[in-house]
Amino acid sequence: MTNAEPVVKNGSSGLTVSDIIDQHPMTGFQIWTMVLGGLVLVMDGFSTQTIGALALPVSASTRIPVSTFGPIFSASLFGYMLAALAMGPIADRWGRKWPIIFSTFTVAVFSIVTARATSFNELMVFRFLTGLGIGGAIPNVVALASEYAPKRLLSVLVAILFCGIPLGSMLCGLVSSAMLSTWGWQWVFYVGGIVPTVLSLVLIFALPESVQFMVVRGRDSRKITKLLARISPENAAAPAGFSAAAQQKVHEGVPVRQLFTEGRSAGTILLWIPNFMNLLLMYFLISWLPTLLTESGMSVSAGVVAISFYNFGGVVGSFVEGWLINRFGACLILPAEFGLCALFIGSLAAVSGSFTLVIAIAFILGFQVTGAQAGLNVSSARFYPTSIRATGVGWSLGIGRVGSVVGPLVAGHLRSAGWKPLQILLSGATAGLCALIAILMSNRTHGLPTPYGRQ
């Protein structure tokens, strides 16, 4: 599907913002914008992982039974879901920059506050509020990055950007291992708060607004000219009155409704289903994998190392996902990843007696699950036009976060019901199969726009 793009008229000629971005090599300004977005995602990944990596020491310190941690795990994911659903439409109306800054600062504040929690209710509330910040940042980072990326590099850059989430999760595991014995679990949360506090201050001065959004919304043409000049220096000498007009229709009213217009209904639903299933599986593994492996006979530190290798696999998977999609198409890569994921997940607990095999399979699962999520995010960013992109990405992730809430809760319930780690992990394979079926169905929607085409 080809979406009409915002037009910037310079004298007698009309160029879309995408034309200007596509016709020039990536500049330092664009790369710096991507780096800032990536740093936001690193800290979001760090904050997401903290409670899963620290469940056992937090339980021992607060005397909250670890078997009751399912709602605590899910609280931040529920907050993420609500923020992703709400902040996308807000960003499509008011812009991407300030929602990202506000969300990053929210993560910072409530990460620090979580370190002072002493009860089940406090942990659950603080994790929920942390999740609001994480959920508000991610879809807007995706939208902003995709609107500064040339089309030829969009898949690669957005996928690489998502290396930040597993990289942050991996760093959380390493920081936790290094700090637990000397500083205590509280300091892991302090690190997860202090760093994004500094980052949010940097973003105020260094993060630009989306120039494509500004054109669509008819914002100050002088600011548009100034931003475009940092991408295409010749525009700095453009005649005065460098006007902004929109070939792309500005969607007024409820942005969510526009996800189901102009032939997008089937594509939207078939984006939501794999997002739901994949994020269910991702957070099921992130939240419970260290505990399940420990209960299978591994040490606590070995479980933390395994989840670090899972996240390292996610970094590698995200890094290469965009190239794979550009080369082979999402319609081939994503089904292959979900099929292999379903195959490998059940084998994880079965080989818990071998540390080498466990970390190898954890790495492969991280590559597949997190790589597939990067691919789904690329598909969302490419499928929706600028005027509803943050809403489209946000709702895809928000619906997916319903799965991320359900995953840890279901795993906790199965564990409380006496299921063995192998049985619990095997149950996760069904999510991968459901995602596989949805994408295969999308490939058969003849005559309708699909989010998984080569584009």
C-alpha cells in the first residue's frame, strides 16, 4: 500500500517531505535522532526487565511470596497497554516529541519510587505507573524514527532501533548480577531511574519534532524549513514563504476509526493478532524464565545468565530483522520465525540439565521472538500513513500488550496449579502457532492492503 505523503511546496515545484528525505544520504541530524530514540528504548527495556530479574531477591526482602508475583509482573504491562492505546492518538494530534519526553520522565520517577516499595500493593501500583511511561514512549519513538528514515532504509532502521529494548533488558540482567550482592536490589531500580532522568533533560533540547507531522498539521513553515535544511542543506536557501500543504488527508475526529477505513480493516486486525500472541510469549518468557529455570534445577545466577542470553539474542535478531525483511519480505520471514519459535520453546525446560544448551536455546528464542516483534513494528510503521501512524503503531502495540498482561498471569496461574516448568513452557508454543496462522491468512487477503507485503 502506498500512502500519500505530506507535500512541501517550494516556489513552483512540489516535493513531498519523503522525497526530500529519500533523495539525500542520511545526515548526522537524522542519525542523532535515531540514537536518541534508541536510548529511550534501551531504558524502557531496562525498566521492563527489572522486576522479572529481581523477583526472587525482592520476594526475600519484602516477604511477598514469589508465587503471587503474576499480578506484579502484569501491572507494568497493563500500564504499558493503556498508555500505548492513549498516547498514539494524542501524538497524532499534538506531536511526537513531548509525549516521548513526558513518558521517559515518568519511567524515571516510578523506577526510583519502586526501590522504596515494601508491600504487594505498592509494588503493583508503582510497576503500573512505570508501565504508563514505557507504553507512552515506544509507539512515538517508532513513529518519529520512521518519519525521519528514508524509505529504502525504513525497515532496517526501525528494526535496529528496537535493538534498544532487548539491549536494555540484557543490561538489566548484567547490572543486577553485578549489584545484587554488594548494593542490593534497590540500586538496580535507582539506576533505572537516574539514567532516564538525565536522558529526559537531554531530549528537551536535542530531540526534534517530526517534520512530516508538522507539515500534515500545518505547523510553522519556518520551523519546517529549518528542520528540512538539516536534512537537505539547499533548502536553507529556499525562497521565503516555503509553504506547507498537505496532499495527505488530515484525519479529523477519532484517529482509531481511521485504522479501519480505506481498506485497512483486514490489515489492522491481522497486525493485532500476531502482536497479541508474540508479546504474550515475549513477556511470558521475560517474566518467568529465570524462575522456571531455577525450579528446573538451575541456580539463580544461571537463570539470570540465561535471560541475558535471551535478550542478547533479541539484540541480534532486531539488528538483522530489517535487512531480512528488505531482502526476503515480511510475508516469508515472520512465519518462519514464529514456526521455529514454537519448535524451540518446548525444548528449553527439557534440556535444563545442560547449561550450555539452555543458553543456546535461550539465545535462539530471543532472536526469533524479539526479531519477530521488530518485524511487526516495521510492518505497522510502513502500513499506516503519517497522519495516523502513531495511532496505528500504538494500537498494534497496545493490543499486543493485552497479550503481555495475559502471558505472565497465565504462567503464574499454571505454576500455582502445580504445572511443571516443561508443561508451562510447552503451553507457550501455541502462541507462536497462532501468530503464524494470522500472517499466513494476511498473505491470502487478495485485493486488500497487507502489512506484510514487500512494499
